[in-house]
Amino acid sequence: MPRILLLDDDPELRAVVTQVLIPRGHQLVVCDDGDTLRAAAAQPAALLILGGRFADAEGRALLTELRAAAPVPALVVPQGRGEDDLGAL
């Protein structure tokens, strides 16, 4: 069963990801801060998902740190944009 680490500060998004991945047989470790993720990353993972405020420079630094210890594929999900920001896309 693939082990996936999820780091996101949005409880609703964490709940949705949990509802999608667990029934499909994935072992999901949900983290809400960098320290929890570092502890969870001590065990091998198939994928790391960084979202919310962790998709910024702080998250990239954390990802670099974790990948130095063990290479792991990562999915970085930027925080959502508001309607006012859509014109900038």
C-alpha cells in the first residue's frame, strides 16, 4: 500500500484528500506543520503533497531538506487564487 505524506494547513482540503486516497488503498499521513512532516518523513514515502501556505518558499525549503535525506516525488499545490487574481493568470 503506497504511503503518501500530505502537508497542508487547510482542514477541509485535508479531509477531501483523505476521502479520496484512503478508499483507494493508500496509506495517508496527514501533517499540519513542518515538524510533523519531518517526523513522518523518517519512514519511506511514495509521494509528498505540499499545499496551502507550504507551497511557497517555506515549503520548497522543507522539500529540499527532506529530499536531501531521501528522494521522494512531490506534488506542490499552490494556494487557491481569488476571483480578483484571475486576470493575472
